[in-house]
Amino acid sequence: MHTIYQLNADDLDLRILESIKAQFKHKEIEIVVAERDETEYLLSTPENRDALLKAVDDVEAGRNLITPDQERFR
């Protein structure tokens, strides 16, 4: 079995450890900790990459920009 947990380090607590223990009861496990690169994930598929690069191009060119009604945030 293979499971990936993605969470902020500040959210680590005993509940996550208990969850892992319950899921892999009586099994040898390996725990690997790595910092996640969100940019790598966003560029991981051609569709995501194209959409992200188009959005960056739109922002740089001032196209397709949406400005929310600022009154709602006061």
C-alpha cells in the first residue's frame, strides 16, 4: 500500500501518527519527509502548464483581469 499525506508541518499532531499506525497496523513502514514545491505540481501536466503560463501572460498584458468589489472587504 502507498499513501501520500500532504499537509503543513504546523498541522502535525498525534492524530496523524495514530492515523498512520491504524492504516498500516503490524506493517514495516518507511516515512520520508520532503518540502513540497507547489510550482512543480502546477507545471506537472501540459494542461496545467499551459493554463498557468496563459494566466501569467494575461496578467502581464493586463488582459482578463477581475477586480472584486472592494466594498465587500471593508
